[in-house]
Amino acid sequence: MFNSAGVLAISYRPEQEQGTFSVSLRIQTCPLPFCTDDHSGAQVCVLALVFPEVWREGHLNQGPRPSQTITEALPWASSPLPSSLQTLSSWNAVSPPPCHLGLTGHIRSDKDNDIPIRYSITGVGADQPPMEVFSIDSMSGRMYVTRPMDREERASYHVSTYVMTVTANDADDATTANGMVRYRIVTQTPQSPSQNMFTINSETGDIVTVAAGLDREKVQQYMVIIQATDMEGNLNYGLSNTATAIITVTDVNDNPPEFTASTYAGEVPENRVEMVVANLTVMDRDQPHSPNWNAVYRIISGDPSGHFSVRTDPTTNEGMVTVVKAVDYELNRAFMLTVMVSNQAPLASGIQMSFQSTAGVTISVMDINEAPYFPSNHKLIRLEEGVPTGTVLTTFSAVDPDRFMQQAVRYSKLSDPANWLHINATNGQISTAAVLDRESLYIKNNVYEATFLAADNGIPPASGTGTLQIYLIDINDNAPELLPKEAQVCEKPSLNAINITAADADVDPNIGPYVFELPFVPASVRNNWTVTRLNGDYAQLSLRVLHLEAGVYDVPITVTDSGNPPLSHTSIIKVKVCPCDDNGDCTTVGAVAAAGLGTGAIMAILICIVMLLTMVLLFVVWMKRREKERHTKQLLIDPEDDVRDNILKYDEEGGGEEDQDYDLSQLQQPEAMEHVLSKAPGVRRVDERPVGAEPQYPVRPVVPHPGDIGDFINEGLRAADNDPTAPPYDSLLVFDYEGSGSTAGSVSSLDSSSSGDQDYDYLNDWGPRFKKLADMYGGGEED
């Protein structure tokens, strides 16, 4: 018997043209044996079939059959095969039966007779997607296929997972036992879900999984202590060392996101956008903030018009149902959405979406008072200008979208620049309140624009605006005007005629061509002037007579437009007739004469100029006289009116009330010249005119030498020190006498004009500084 039931397939690839082959074996899982008849009529029971495939020159062909027996191909056979089965007589003699569910292999340990052994499998097809393809009898080690397999879908399965390789270096000779290292696992932490989750190849150091149950959501990391021992792993004689292998269980998307509730609810006011109306919470046991955890929401039904979208909160992974298109209560009072959630990363193979991956969301729409609106906005109407006042133009009515609310709409004007219109507040009928004029400044491109307001009586009230545009059709309501208004021409006929035209505020066909005519009255107009038409818009005005006296003439000209009916207007053009030079230009004298300035006008202008100059001369003489009178005024005042001994100047550094211990009588008005001359040097009133010999101050040269500046200053200082007219105050120095008289005068020369009925008692209330004045005026009658 074979320890493994299966079909043996041998594939080989030629390496040289001479026919040397390399052979590899693979087991195709199918129930065996099966029997068939050979060419001699005997029944052959095939335990293994060999299907050769030859790769020669890029093509898959039938090739030479190697002389290899089934016994050689299956060295683990427990008994010799019958001779009839030693060599298959034909490679294509039999065909394998279809694969069925059943026994796949038998795993057996050589120590199962000494100690009890429990078997388990792990890897793809066992505890990894696609899961539960294989199962194993934990006691006997027999492995089974639990469901049909498709080779085109998956060609091979590995029932263990490679983790890592550890390597220990031994300085001893690797060809001797001293350098031959063997590995084993000492401990595993944590010991969940099994204490033997991993095994290690003792020779290569490859660590693979041996038990099912690796689950990152339960255990994220294992610490495995590996022992390396030389002497081929002999613990009694060999030297050992340990190392720790840290095995991190990586995440796969084996947990679909699930809603925490089957239904959610929210509400939204109509006409609102970018508003979150509901938060959808999900649970996902995969690695947070990874593609296996990040949720993606999708509305799969209930929103055909795309009013909502579900955005993912990057922090909480919640789904935020957001209004992206305004909803209307009058159209949809509620929405029933079905939302599906998935991950950014696809689910692992074999993992199905959970029934909790979809949820229902009910969104109620709240009715609010919506503003009335004008269905035709902007509304354009056409009519002729000049319609009478009170003419009904149109009805400009609004619609209230709140069909379930009984509300009234009222109309009013919001903008009517020319105040031409009137609107009925109840039905929106618009009529004229004045005559509409297309030539008004309020018209832009023949259009008059007004804005109206429609407001309901809801709570709170809402209003909407509408614009009415009135296109005014032109009528011939403006007569043409002559241009230019002024011109000049030579007094004798010449080529310098006056070109004239017309301006009309109307538009075609109510403008040109124009007709220019001279009136018959007065007769002198047609006798002196003539009009010659150039084209429909221009004509020339020129002299009819051979000579016309220089001057300004008002020439009337009648202009008629081409409207229906036509309009005429007589305009006056002022023509200056003047003498001209040889070039046909008015001379200067001629221009003056033409302007109408005769001899009388010129004399009047000259007289005005002479009078103006006389007035200026008189004013200058008066100013000089007044200046002279000022200089002749005396500075001395009556000693009885001198009150300066009680007027203190506080911005001086000396001479205050505390320093007035000198003889004040010496400051009074001198009675005689001898008294003045006998005064002590340096004692004199500040405003007293010097009567003695004035000091001779040095005269500074016009262009002084730089070396003379110091001498000049010293001489001036000496003269000031010896000046007998210097005042007694230590803080006031007079360096020169500026002449007799002063334009300001002196306050001591002011005479009181107060009468006896003037009351000065209020001076007592002004403090001690005004006590002297209070005593002199306020209490004078009592003294």
C-alpha cells in the first residue's frame, strides 16, 4: 500500500539534444486505485499514473518514455508491485478518473508509537483564505479534502506558512561536528492560541507555522526563543546559545466593516446644502487607520437624483451623510437610503461581506417658508415710447413654492429710476405713471429696467425679486438741432463758407436726410445769405452779397428731419463777419470789430482802469499816513494810571513780589531833566525814552573780516554795560534802542472809560492777584 493516495505525474525537460532529462514529481490528488484492461486483455490496477510532458524547441510534445518503474518513482511503496504493473506499456493507455472528495494524504510521525501525537494544519486552504478546503484528523494525521478544487483557479496549496530564517555562526570547522549547528524552539510567548504555534527546521533555521489560529486581532506579536547548539544539536556535549525571534502578525483584511445599527435617521431643512444630516457608525477589527480599516460608504438605493453623499470621517471612520444637492419638501418629504460600507482594501480571499455591511438611512425633509419667485426673470416687453400715463403694460406676477401653506403675496417697487411705473400690490399688474421717453438718460440701449419685490406673509416672511425690462420703440418726437451754434466768415464772398449739419435725438428712420432752409422773414436773411446742400446730412452757409459790414449776425436756419410725420426746428447760428487778409483769415482789428467793441466801449474800459489805479494810489497814501501817526505817538503815560507795580510777570527769573524791596518811587515819571540825569546808573523805566547821550554802538562793516567778529561782539557788550538807560531788572536786557514810537503802544496809555454805574466787585472773587484792582475800582466809592 502507498502511504499517500494520489496520482503521480512526471514532467521532464530536455537539457541537451542527446536526451538527458531532469525529472520532477508532483502528486495530483485523486482517489486511487482504479483498474483497466491492458492490451493482452488482463486487468491492470493503476496506483499511480505518469503523464510525461516534453518541452522541446518551445513546443509541448510527446517525447521518449523513460524506463522508470512505478516502484522507482514511488520508493515509499510498502510492498512490491505485481510485475504487470512494474512498467506501464503505454503512456496514454489509460486516463485518470475525475477527482472526488476524500483522503488526500497521511501525515505520520516516527514517534507516534512512543508518545501521543496531535496533528493540525495551517496555511492557505486550512485557516487562511480560502478556508476549510482541507481538514486533518488530529489523532491519526489523515488529511482530507472537504470540497471540490479547481486547478485552473489554484494550482497548489501550502499547508504551512514560512515566517523567517535564523542563522547561527560557529567559528569551528563546519565539516566537523564541532561546527554543525542545530536549532530548536525553547519557548513561545504568548502561548495563545497554542503553545506550539511555530516550528523550526533544525538544520536550515527556517521557522514556519505549524498550528492554526494566527489572529492579529487577538495576538499581534510573538516572542520565540531559539536555541542553537553545535555538535549536531547534542545538548550533552555541544555548546549552545539563544536568541529571540520577534514575530509580528501582519494584518489582512479578514474583518469586513459592520454597521453598529441596522437603521439610522436624520432630518434636513429644504434648500440647504453641505449639511451633515446623519452619522453612520461602523466597527472594524482590522488595523486602525490602515486600508484594511478605512471605511468607504456608498449609497446603493433611495437617491436617484444624487441629493446625498456619504463622506468618511478620517478620525472616527464614521460615515457622514451630507446634502450635496438641495431637496424640496414639495417634491420629496422623506428619503429612504440604503448605504453599503466596505474597506479601501479588498477583503481577503474567502472572506465574504457581512449582512451588517448595509444599513438603512431615513431622512426627513423639513418644510420651511420659501421666497416667492418670478417664473420669467428677467421679463422683456416691447412698446413704443410716449404711451399715455395709466397705460397697462403687463402683469408681472410671482409664484409661491409653498403649496401646502396658505399665504398671500404682495408686490412693491424695489427700483424704478425714473419713477415711470406703478405696480398693483395684489396682482402684480404694471401700468405707466409717467410718459416713457426713449431719449431719457435712464435708458440704456433702448431698454428701461425696473426691479420689483414679491413678499409673502409667512413666518418669517420671505421675498423674491424680479426684473422687468421695457424695450422702447422710437417715435419721431425730437426735432433736429442745427450745428454749429457759432461761426465766422469773411465780409466778402470767398471759399470759406460755413459747413452746417444737424443733431437728432431720435434714431433711424426718424433722423436724416435733413432739409436746410432759410426763412422768408425777415427778408434780409435770404438777401444776405444762402444755403447750399452738400448731402443728406450737411449743407453750406455763405454770403449772397458782395460785401457785408463786419459784425455779429443771427442767421436763422430751419432744419427738417425725415420722420413720419417729419419735424422741423428753426435754429439761430451766430455768424461773425470780419475783414480778412489775403489768406482768408480774420485780422486782429477785424476780429475786435466783429466782436462789437466800438469806440464808446473802449473808452469805458479805459475809464474803469484809471479809476481802479486811483483807488489803489489813495489806499497806499492812507497806509503811509497811518504809519506816520503811529510813530509820532508818545510812549509816556499818566503816572496816576500806572498800575504796573502790581502786574507780575511769572515767566521771569527775578523781580517777583519777594524781590520788590527797592525804592519804587524811582520808577515813576521824572519831573525834570535834572532828575533824570541825576539817576543812579542802571535805574530807569523800561518804556522810558532815553534823554541823555545815547551810546555809540560799533557799526559792523558790510563785509566784515572773520577776525573782527569777536571784537565786534566785545564792543557791543561793553556799550550795553555802560548804557545809562538799561533797566533795573536782572532778567531783562535792552541791547539797543529801536527808535521813538511803537506800533503797539503801551497799556499804561489806555484810559478807563468806565462809568460810575459799572460794578467791579467781581474782582474780589478772582483771588489775591487781582486784589489791587479790586481795591482801586471795586471799593473806590467806600474809600
